[in-house]
Amino acid sequence: MKQLPKILESKTKIRFQHCDPFNHLNNGNYINYFINHREDALIDNYDLDIYKIGQTTGKSWVSGSNQIVYLKPAFLMEVVTIQSQLIRFTESELYVEMRMYDEDKTHLKSLLWSSFVHVDMLKQKRTIHSEELMKIFQSVHAPIDASVFEQRINSIKKPPVAV
């Protein structure tokens, strides 16, 4: 199996209909941009189409929880860079960190931690990941040095130490 990237990255433009009267990305729409990035990046980088998986296996993922912080506004028509990575996983749940930066990744705009629960859509119950999925998750797992969201915010906001 080829080496899969651990950090997925894409660029997108902030659109008018997603902004508030101040031309800032509306807080509720950050999650939409993050989720759209993740869905597209999974297909492009891992050949994982969660909708096709749902149709063929009857199993997919639902959002379990979200923690988000807004650090700097994203503006109308601004190009932003979004990164995501699998920071933890269990036999039935995924934990993903997503970050939104300005286009050049010099300013972090928002940080999101999301959990996704694997479910059997017919039974409407949590289910375990297949062995094949667990192998993919093991190969792309990119843990971070924080177990609490606030701890992560503080660590990521600190400027790098000069050597």
C-alpha cells in the first residue's frame, strides 16, 4: 500500500452567502467549510467516499461532537487553507482536528475538533469499523500533543520558539 498523507490540505474561497453583514464568515458556516474540506479530501487522498460506503455497506459516520474556536475572521472572497488530520480513533469513533488558515498559512483563523461515530444506518446503532478501515486509520493517524481542547488552543497559538 502506498504511503498516505497524514495531514490533508485544500484551499477554498469564502462565499457571499456564508457571510454576515460585516463580510466575515458566519460562525455557523465554519463547520460547513471544514466538513466539505474533509469529505473532498478523503476522496482525493484516501479514495474514501463516505456516501458510497454508506450506500454499499449500510454503514457511515455521524457527527458526535464539535469543539471550535474562532481566532481571526475569514473574510468574503478570501482564499483560505484548510488542513485536517485524524488525531485519535477507536473501533467505532474517529477524532479529527481541522484548522483554517489564511491562504499562506501565516495566521490560524479557526480550530475544530470533531468526533464521528460509525453507525449502522439500518439498525440506527453504533457499529465497529471494518478491519480494512482500521488499517487505513492506523496508517494515517497523526496524534497531537494535547488531550484537552483548551490545552491545544494554547499550544497552537504560541509562536514557535527560535533556535
